[in-house]
Amino acid sequence: MAARRSILSLAVAAVAFCLLRSTLAPAFAGSVQKPAVRGSHTAMQAKRIEIFVTNPSVGARTRMMVSPSMTCDEIVEAGRKELGFDQPWIKN
């Protein structure tokens, strides 16, 4: 009877180890960290950043290149103009 309990406890410990290992393992294949993207370095040299401006209520999106000196209000105003929402009755 003692041998049966030791084998059972060994099996339970092995299952627990497998479950612990599977929860701590990376979730995706190839999860090795990749080197930095070249585009981010190029964008920093150009002093311009590409952003997406989205109007979620109608699903309209546009890409914009902005400089770090632009304020949020200027970006919103330029985005409205590019999306065609620059109507005089819309407040800035």
C-alpha cells in the first residue's frame, strides 16, 4: 500500500510540474525578443512621427506625419481637415 501511495504522489507531483511549466512558458512560438525596428530610428532622425487619426463614430481613419512640436489641438484640427470634418459649425 505504501508503494502505491508513493507512486501516486510522484504522479501528482509530475502533473503539477507540467501544469506549472505550461503556465510559465511563453504563449507564442518564436517569442525571442527581436532587434529594434529600423523605421523607428529613421523616424527619429527625420524629426517626424507617423500617427493614425481615427473618428470612431464613422470609422474614418487617416495617416498623418506630425512633428514633436505640434500640439494636440493642431493635430485634431489637421485630422478633421483630412477626414473632411472641417465644417464651420464644429467647434475646435
